[in-house]
Amino acid sequence: MLDLVLAIKLGVAAIALTWIAVIVMMPRRQTLHIVWAIFCGGLAAVMLREVFTPAQLGPMGPALIIASCATCSLFWLVARALFRPGAVIGWPQLVLVGGIFAPTVIKQGLLAVNAEAMLGTAAQAQLFESLSQGQTLLSSTVLVLSFWEGVRGWSPALPANEKRLRGLFLATFGLCVSTCVMLLDHGNANLPPAFMAATQALCALAILIVTSIAVRFRAHHPLAHPQPPARPALSAESQQEARDMARRIHALMEQDAPYLDPDFKVATLARRLREPDYKVSRAITAGLEAPNFNRYVNGWRVAYAKGRLADPERDREPILNIALDSGFASLGPFNRAFKDVTGQTPREFRKARAGHDAALIRTA
């Protein structure tokens, strides 16, 4: 049986590594693809550590131990990207995931510098135990969150195939995790080692296959973003007032370019127009038909940045400088706003413009 278990684990590692290769070769990768590739790397690391001995792994051993932390932590992010439309990985998610990696990184670092000689065997053992307990707590948290991601958003109105996908995901994940955690980690210690190893390997294979199906499904059936609540209808008088103010706003933006100030806000615009904030906000959404003030202002900023990126004389100007000159406070919001408006990153836009200019020169 052990030979079969080793074959299953090597098969899991091979499938996971194949996924990584496929995602690397994708022309466009979404958040789901990135976190899924990292999870697959962690799963492959777990399987390789269980197939090969530390002596066989050699210096790769510590790296694989750290990479193994990407299983439960990154699986939560995979579940978020699968079932939460427009899921964004922000600081809260990074802190939680980093908290799972940190204990293992600290342990491997202390082992590498032989900290036992300085701390003493008892102190190091106590420190390692504390780190393991913290890591277990965080790992258990993200396992629960992974299951919750499949539950939240469940509605009778969901399409039948979406319900089937969520049901398959929840059933597989719940059964495999409960089996591995409750039965194998905290259950009967007298179970045959071969049986325990086979059960763990089959659970890993099941989760990998089902989540692979989910990732493929989501590529062809993306989740729709929730629609904002409908705005209450305005009276004819309010509509006319909003349209009149919209023209004033547009003229001001065109003539004075106040959007180049990174601190430009609704209140700033309202002061310039000598109007209440709420009327200015209403004019932007009802008169200019923009989603909100920030999106409206970013549209002007991106248009300004496009002109600078398209200028051949500015080819060597750093994109960060262009972002700051266009009214953005930093590069990250600029990249996101630019891609939201144009479908390209600033770098891709500049490269495409340069290629277009080169083609025109060749045909001239």
C-alpha cells in the first residue's frame, strides 16, 4: 500500500506543478490564478516532503517546509477569489496569511543559526511550542474562513450550476478537512500508519481535483459584481439643477484641472463652486452619470496621464512621476485606476503606443 500512497502523492505534486506552469504561461492572470498557483506550490511542497527523506531533499528541505505553509493559508484566498466577486487582497488578508508563515520562518531561521546554543534546549523548545500553537490557531481560523467563503452568498436565486459547484466544493473540503484534522490529527492514534497516509493522500488529491474544476469553471462563469442600489428618482427641477451644475463642473475641470491636486475632494470642489457638498455629489452621479466622485476624477487624471505616456519625448520619464503629476498620491492607485479605465496598465499602454509608432515609421 505504501507504494500506492507514494504514487498518489507524487501524482498530486505533478498536477500541482502542472497548474503552476499553465498559469505562468497565461497571457493574463487574475487574482484567482495567482493565489491558486501559490497554493499549488505549497501543496507540491507538502507532497515532496512526505515522499522524500530530509537527507534526499538536502538544502531544499527548509525551503519546502516554509512553502508548505501556503496550503491552508492560501486556500482561503483561493476560496475568496472563487466565491467573492471582485475579491481584493488587502492588508488584513496579508497580515493573517503572513502570521501563518511567520512561525515556520522563525523556526527555520533559528535552526539555521543554531540558536539552541544561545537559548538553551528548554527555552528553544518552549519558544517552538508557542510558535506552533499560534500557527495552529491561525491555520484553524483560515480553514473555517475557507468553508465560510463557499457558504456566504448562497441564495436560492443562484444558477443551478453555481449551486452544484458550491455544494461539491463544500462537501469535499468539509469532509477532507474534518477527516484529516479530527480523525487523523486528533483521533485514534492506533490507526495503521499506511491507512492514515493513504487517507491523507486521497484527501489532498480530492481537494486538488475539485478545486481545479472550480477554477476552470470560474474562468468560464465569472461572478457578477453586485449591482448598487437604484438611486431614487429626482424631480424634474432637481434633474435640471443637476445638469446645470454638471456643466459648471465639467467647465471647471477642463479649464483649471483641479484634479491634478492629489488632495482634491468633493468638499474642495463644492467650495470652488460655492455649492453644498450634497448638490455637487448629486450633479456628478445624476448630471454627469459617473458612478461616484472618485471614479469621475480618476477619469480626468487617467486622460491626463495618457497624454504624457503617449508623448515620445517622455519615454524615459518614470511612470511614478507621471502618476504623481496626474494627481495620484502613489503608484498603486494609479495603476488600478488606469487599468480600470483603459483595460491596460500604464506600462502596457506606453509599450503599445511605442510599437504603434514604430510600425508607422516602418510603413512610411
